[in-house]
Amino acid sequence: MLPTHRKISEVDIMQMMNMLKSGISTSQIFGLLASQAGGYEFVGYGPRDMYNEIVRQRHQISGDAARVLKKLEDMRQLDYQLFGDVIDFDATYKKNKYSCPLVIFSGVNHHNQTIVFVAALIVDETTDAYIWHLRQLMFAMKGKTPTSIITDGAMAIRNAVREVFFEVRHRLCDWHLIRNATSNVENPSFTFKFRKIMLGDYEIFVFKRKWVQLIEEFGLEDKPWVNNMYEEKHMWATAYIRGKFFASFRTTSRCEGLHSVVARYVGSRYDLTSFVEHFQRCVAHFALKNLMLIMNLHVGFPSCRLV
């Protein structure tokens, strides 16, 4: 077909953009449109025409879209002001075609639901990179710092938190600590007893006594990892952090659950433009769940049960 005769209808444009937003690849979109038309020969344009139209549509950022993005930004700032006292953050991988780690800063609201404050793609996981992102978080949230933060304990993250949030209580994820205990000592009995001491609601002098007994029992006095853990006991032992507010966070499991939801929306095939579009859909998913819960509280009927 001559170029002058090739024209994409407004209906097809709307369909292809909606399918693109839903995560359908461009090659699949053309196949679906051809199926609707009764065959490739009846589409009226070629795959290249469709690709060019998609690029053109993406460059047309309307005033409505800009207002929606501004509204989302305002919502994130409000959420952070209300619920940003405790932050959980972790990196997830293989969420874009450039293999840039995705770091999500999240928390929990008054309905015990996960909320996303901000997210960032980072080029590398160095201390300097995390310092820059933590400072950008403070800037985006108008200077408000959290009171507590929980991470997986990666050294680059620890150093960055110490540099930027030097007065913030930093808790290490229980699950990662147990995994590290298993890999560093390689004795299931030690891991079991380490977990018991870590979670035990002891007085500090009791914790110290039990720790000495544990180390002597397994002969770990010269084990570097064990000695480092004791030096950082204020970041993981219940005896040292009880009474401090962490919004029921003990692990980064909320981050892990969040990552599984994100994986439904974004993947390694996405370029940066597509990633942003689909990640916004993911954030909207969490906002909708929270909105539906609030609506049900106002219009629903309370459920009563005998105890």
C-alpha cells in the first residue's frame, strides 16, 4: 500500500495505546489488530506505521496527563507526611532492559496497607549512589526525615543511612540476619539459638549473658561475622530496640511482597519510558486498594461476630 493511503484510525490508535498500557508488546498488538480486521492484509497499515504512531503518541504529553502526575506527586507527599515515620527500602532487579536496580521506599498506613512513597532507578549500588537518593528523598518530601528505617543490611545502604539519616534508628531485617547466620556459621543449631536470642524480649544484661553462652557453646569467639553482629546488636536485638517505634516492621518482607506486585507490571523488556508508564500503573494499584478500603469503611456495614 502506498504511504499516502496508509492511515491509522482514531479507534485503532486508542486500542493500541490501551493495550500498550496493559503490558502487551507492540508485536502482539499488531497481531491482535490484524486478527480483528480479518487478516494482516486488511489492517491498512504496516507494523512500522504502528511503531511510529506509538512514538508520536508518547511524545504528546497532554495537560490532563501532567495534572494527573502532579496529583500523584501530591498524594505521595501527603502519604509521607502522615506515614513516613518508618521507612522500609530495598532494591529489586530485572525490572527494565538496562538492568538498573529499582529501589522502592515504602511504608505502612493506618489500615496496615503498604504504601509507596517514592522509587528510583540506580546505575550502581554504591554508597555514593544511595547517599544521593536518600538526599533526593528528603528534598522531594520537603525535608522531613523518618524516625526509623529498616533495610536488608547491605553495607552500601548502611553507610548511606549513617551519612544522611545519622539520627534515625536503623533496624536490620530479621530474615536477612537469619540467612546470614546460616551461611556464615553453617550450623542449624546455632541459627535456631541465634534467632531465639535475637527475638527474645530480654533485659540487656540477660541478652549479654545468653550471647556469651551461645558463642562459647559453638566456639565462635574468633569468628569475624559473629563479632561484627555483636557490635551492631543495637540494630537487631529486641533487647536493645524494644520500645522504639518500627510500625511492626521486623523484616523487609513488605518490600519482598511489593516486589512481587511490581513484577506484574514491569519487566526486563521495558525501556525507561515504558518502565515509568507501567510503574505508575503499579503505584495506582496500591492507591486504588487503599481508596477501596476507605470507601468500604464509610459505606459498608461492620461485621459482628461472637468471641
